[in-house]
Amino acid sequence: MLKEDWALKRFTEAADIFVYFFVHAGRFLKDGGRLGFVTSNGWLDHKYGWDLQRFFLDHFRIVAVIESRVERSFSQADINTAITVVERCSRADVRDKNVVRFVSLRRPLHELLGDDSLGGAGALVEAVMAPSTRTTTAEWRLYPVTQAQARARCYDDNGEWVGGRWGAVYLRAPDIYFTLLERGERLLAPLRELAEGVLGTKTGCDAFFVRAKKDLAGLGLEKRFSKPAFWSPGDADSFVLAPADATDSLVLISQPKAHLKGTNAATYVAWGERRGHSRKGECERRQRTLGRWYDLSQQVQCGRVAFGKTYNERHAVLWNPKECVLGARFASFTPREGIDDEILLALLNSSMTALFLEILGRTSLGQGALDFAVYEIGSIPVIDPRRLKQETQDALRDAYRKLAERQPLPVEQEVTSPQRAAIDKLVFDALGLSHDERDAVRAALLEMNHRRRSKAGSVERTGKVKVKTATDDDVLEFALGEMLAKVGLRRYPQSFSPTGARVLLRLPDDATGELPRVEALMTQGSLVWSCGARLECPSIEAAHCAALLLSLGRCGAVEVPSDRREAARLYSDLNAYVVACREQFEQELRDAAAGEAQAKRVRQMFLAALGRAILDGRP
């Protein structure tokens, strides 16, 4: 069909089947004839879409590409969609001058069309076809670009066809994105120019090569035959990867079997062969080429900058100074000569980079998380540290060291943290951003992150299309995160600001590890616990505060106001916040839970999780 109808070579094997619907339907069109399809939006940004983009540019006027930012076209289909309208055109000059209208809908389609869907559709088409410049309304955003411009941006610096990020840039990027590119014209460079990146370690048989440290210790494998490994970003609790924090190790045996005699490594290799590991894919290839199927020495990746290939609620780029092994869920980057690790990491952990990740990441799988190929990470714009003043470089290094002292936070907390704020100020100063533009970067980051994660929950949980069942912990994490994004996180006691003198109370711990219950609350201010303890409080109001804090998981010493009016005010404020959180959590739970049975289980986990957020800052 491609060769006979279009004189084309075949599309990449990774192409989705809908690609061929465009190709086949297009053969029935005369010049000026149009067709439109609702399909996956993956072709806009994925590598398999490069051929389709070129096909459109070479044979059609692309009239419009429309994508909703608030809903899926089919509520039960777990995939993000786009509407594409093209018109057959045989003249290259006409095609190049054609203005493609990329339209991002900001309200559900049924609201835009109204009760008269046919008339509403006509009005919507007329509205989006009229402007000739980038236009934003409350209902939609239009980004017009000529096909000649779209084509030019599909080539790399070497003249190779690499396709365009049409969805990421034209449909989803906020206006501040273009401001950043304009202000950073002399400072920004693709990450690949600052660091060399490759995919993390692929073993071909994780069951043999990736083992928990304690398992290898139990097997007696000599320490020289393994190296600490972080197999995915979820294994890391810090901005800095430390060997002591790794729970896994990678088995690294590179010597011939003859040199392994008398070692436990030889026994381990023999065990792997009995299990058939030596005959599996990549292992079998190593046996043919190296004569040692178990030798990963040529494939181990330990770059000092660990860039996750998937991002969801956290945007953390990690430092790997001790060169632990990085798994295939990482892109492993090694800074080029003259690029300081810590300065580069400061820039990569700025709000600007986090915003670029939100804009340029692929989300067409519909589950909410951003996904990147290594080449896509390498194309992310980053400030070239060598173009900054020395005093700015030194300040960035110092700011990163303070950031690296703690754990990464969810994006809504990270952007307000003093450590991130210090990095952002240096980055924004270098770009010369105004106060409003700085606020716009943070606002766009938070909006895109929240919208992406909320949209992932919009797929209906009815019918037979369910891809996977979320665990109770998954549902709790999602619903709690959405709740905190809307209600906001308040920490105790600083966000509730109790004033005046305070009294130190000691809330009991239960030896069973379960939270003790308040059995009785006496009018004089005494609390009687299920574990038999009794606590005398200065007032009934202070006792209410103590009981509420206990329900949130607080045990041990806690301060509450000694003045009963201050205690009453604190209790009222804290209790109102808990009630508001519970109400919002219930709304999020209805969308996230797979059924009432799961909702009931997750509901029982809510107070403890909320308590961890309020009292410890960790949901």
C-alpha cells in the first residue's frame, strides 16, 4: 500500500495500526478533500510518529490538530487522544505556506459545544480558525505554525530527520516556556552538549544479576564480585546515591571460569547455568562473543548524574558520586570535561528544568507518569554552566549542597522549599526574569503536574478495559496527593501558630505498636487511654487537642497551649483542617478506588497518612 499508493518505504515497525488508516484513507481523496480521525496522540511526540509527520507534510495541508487537556475522548479507553484533520494537497509551495492550527482545549468538549452540539461545533471551528497568532482564551489555546516551520524543526543539527515534538511544544507548553527559551537564547544548551548520556544497565537476566544485598551475603558471594546498585529512581530516598543506601547489588563476575575455582562465585555461576540463565537472549549473545555469559563488565553504567526515565510527582535528578550501578530505569549521564557535577545538578534540579520535563515528557500511555527515552532527556534545554559568572557558579554549588542534605519532595512542596528557592533565584537572575515571570514558571509547573496526574484518574473504572488494578497503597498515595494539591499541606505546629505559654504532654505508646485509643475524656481535662494510662491536661480544650493529635498518630512528647482559649483556637483550627482534608479525600477516593471494598480499606488508612503529612511532612 505504501509503495503502490505513495511511493513510500514502510513505516517503522513500532508504528501503531492507526497510522495505516491515515495512509489508506488518504488514497481516496482528491486535492482539497479532507479526512479526520480521533487517534492516540502518541504520533505527535513518539519516535514512531516521525514517519507519519513526514507523510502529512509531504502530501497534505494539516488543517488542525486538537487535543483536550482536561479529558479523554473516550472515557473508558485508557489512552490519551488527539483529533487530526488533514487536506490532500499536491503542491509543495501551498503546503509549506499552510498554517497548521494546534488547538488545546481547556474545558470539556460538551461544555464548549453546549446543548446544540452541531451549532456549537461550527462556532468552535470558526473561533479557532480566525486568529493568525498565538491566542489563549479560557476555553482553548491556539498555536499556529506554518508547515515550513514545522518541517524545519523536524531536522537535527546534522540534517537528519528526527521528527518534531508537536504535542509537547505546540499543544501543551505554557506561554512562559517560550519566554524562557527567548531569555535563555545565549545561555541554554541541550543537555547532551553538557553530559554524555546512555541507557542504564540492562542485564538480560535480572534474576541472576540483580540480587538483594542480604541475599548475596547469605549465599556467601565474595564482595569483590558485586557492586551496590540502584535499579530504579523509586529505590532512592535522597538526592545523593550512596552505596550504603542501596538495597540491591549487581553481580559482576568477569573472570574466566578457570580463574574462579575455589570461590563461591564459581558456585553461583554454576547455579545460574543449571537454571538455564546462560541460554537467555543477551546472556546467550555474551556467551558467543565473550565466552562468558555472566560477564557484564562491558555493559555496566555508573554515570555520576542519574536521570530517571520516568517522573510522576517528584522531579529529582540524582548525584552518583561513588558511581553505584544504575539500572535501565535510569539514563546514565557523565558530565563532559569542564562541567562541574554539582553545578550541573543544581541546574537540573531547578523549577525551570522541572517545567521542561513536564512539557517535553511523553504521557500517551495514559497512566499519568512522564516517560523519556535517553535521546529525549539529552535534548532538554539546560543553562550551560560555563556561560555563567564564577560567583554564580559558586553560589549554585553551595545551593545544591544544601538541597542534597535532604530527601526529594513532591513538586508542590519542592517549589516552596528554601533550598529549591535558592537555586531558582540564581537561575531566574541569570535569565533576567521579572517577578511575574518567576511566578509564572512555578505556577505553570504546578498546574501541569497537577493536571497530568489528575487526568490520569479520569478514565472510568467500569467496563472491561481496565489495564491494571491499583493496590491500596497506590490509591492512598494518589488520593492523598490530589487532596494535598487542592487543600494544601499545613504542618503542625508551625502552620497553626499556637501562641502564649505551652505545656508539655506525653502521649502514650502502645507496646503492641498500635495507636492507643481515647476511652474517656473527663470534663476536668483528663484523658483515659485504652492501654490503661491516664493523662492530666490543663483544660478540657487541651485534652481535645491531645486526643486529636493522637488520632493523627502523634505519640510521645507534644506541646499544647496552657491557656484554654488558645487551646480552643488551636483545636478548632486543626480540626477544621482535618475535616476539610477528609472531605476532599473522599472526593478523590471516589475517582481512584476500584470499588467500595477498596475504598473502605483505604479510608481506614487515611488518618495515619494525613498525620504523617501534618506532623512529619511525609505523606
